[in-house]
Amino acid sequence: MQIVVGVRFKEAGKIYYFSPGKLNIEKDDDVIVETARGVEYGIAVIGPREVEDSAVVLPLKTVQRKAAEADRAKVAENKEKEKEAFRICEKKIAAHELPMKLVEVEYTFDVNKIIFYFTADGRIDFRELVKDLAAVFRTRIELRQIGVRDEAKLMGGIGCCGRPLCCATFLGDFEPVSIRMAKEQNLSLNPTKISGICGRLMCCLKYENDCYAKQCPRKKILPPKQGSRVVSVDGEGKVISLNNQRRTATILLDDSKTIVASWEDVIEKEDGAEKQAPDGAETNDKQEKPDRNGRNDRNDRNDRNDKRERHERHDKRSK
């Protein structure tokens, strides 16, 4: 057993465990700890408690000390430096004409490193940008590319429910969400209605899924049929190939894009609409019933016409 305290470095960030050592640390105390990034300032969101050795990563690092007023003043000073660094980095990005969007700047507590978070569609060659930033700030520079979910977590916002985003307020980490969860809860499978502002499936689909899964036992997930129409997170499309080992399907979307999705994230579209006849074609509502031998009147008429034509050709040859 290990006695640990849970420390969080951001408002809705991940919780890391540290050993309190000989310090009397209570919940909501400000502490100074050493991490892989250097010395950091955090808040103890979980008081001292005993946990199993398997629940933590050993060896545990020890909390250095409780934070003082000077440490809080230094954190406020770093916040002001981050705003200035944000403006400088935006100017450098525009000067290098890089297709990237700066999201946030973060100083470590000891000002040993500056981390720039950005988003981009693909890989960016920012080596020259790092050189310019290092020449300005005279410290270690790290540029970290993040995804759309992390961007929404950092930026914050209001969800479709009218409340602040879950990821920006209390969710410490992202959990996997699939479109099959929406189907089990009888929700609309329209991606635009079950997606958040980040464009991914809403995290709240996970909240009640366990309750639905207990009431409705999970069925064995079967692969979609090749060539069938399916609904995925990115829209509707057609299955063009399957990978049984990885349990994935390659889908050609209606907008001509090709994606690879797991079987859990695609649902075959039920084709309830009947095929309509082409324009100008007449359809008979009444169908001719076959007799006991499986033949109908139309087949009999066709056979009689064929016999008549054969007799006429035979008569012409004999003459």
C-alpha cells in the first residue's frame, strides 16, 4: 500500500499521484512538485489516502513543499508572460507563412521551458520557427501539435445543452466514444446532432451507456457487408473493403473521401425505401398470379406466340 495525494496542474487536467512525504497536505492545498517537465505548481485535489501499488506508477515522487505567497505571485507573473509570448509567436507564424493555428502558450513554473500548443491539418516543418522563438525567449522551446478535442478542452465554450463544455470543466481525460453508443440509447444517428463543437462525438454519450448496456446485453458485433451503405461519424458512405484482423472497414464517403473506421463505429443503414421505377415507366399494381405449375398467363401467351412463329417459318420453307 502507498499513501498518495492527487495533484492537478490545470483546472480540468489529469490527476497525478505524489507521495506527501512528511508534509501534512490537505485537499485544496497549493503544492510544488517535480515532474518530467521540471518544477511545477499544482493543487492537491485528492487528500492523503492509501492505494494499491498496482494503481500508481512506482517509484512515486515526493511533494517538495507547500506553495507560498511568492510562488503564487510567480504563477501570476508567468500568466502575463504567456500572453506576450502568444502575441510574439503569432507574428512569427505569420512571418514564416506556416499553415498552423496557435491555441495556447504555457510556461513551466521554473520558466525552464515554454510550450506552444497549435493545430494544423498535417505535418508542419517548424524548425525555423523554433530557432526564431529560441532567439527571442532564450529558453527551451517546445511546439506541440494537438487535435480538435484537445483544442476544445483548452479553449472552452458552450455545448448544445447550454452548459460549459464537460472537457473544459471537469473531465480529466477523454474516454473512447463510438456511434454504437448512440444507437443503443435510441438517439439520432445523424453525426451533426450527436457531435460536439469539436466535430467529434459528444463525450456525454458515455455517461449513460453503461446503464443501457446492463439493461440490454451487448450483441456480438458483426462486420458490415462489403458494398453496403453505412453510417459513420464522418457521414454516410459505402463499404469498399474489410480488414478482419484489425476489425476495420474502409468506407468511401458520399463526398468522395475515404476513411478507415472500426466495426464498432459504423452501422449499416437500413434500406426501407422500395426501388422506384424510372421516370416515364408504368408499373402494374396488379400482378398476375401463377398457377399450380408455377406458370402464369403471360408465360403461356409468350409460349403460344413462339410456337406460331416457328410454324410460320416452317411453312415458308416447305413452300
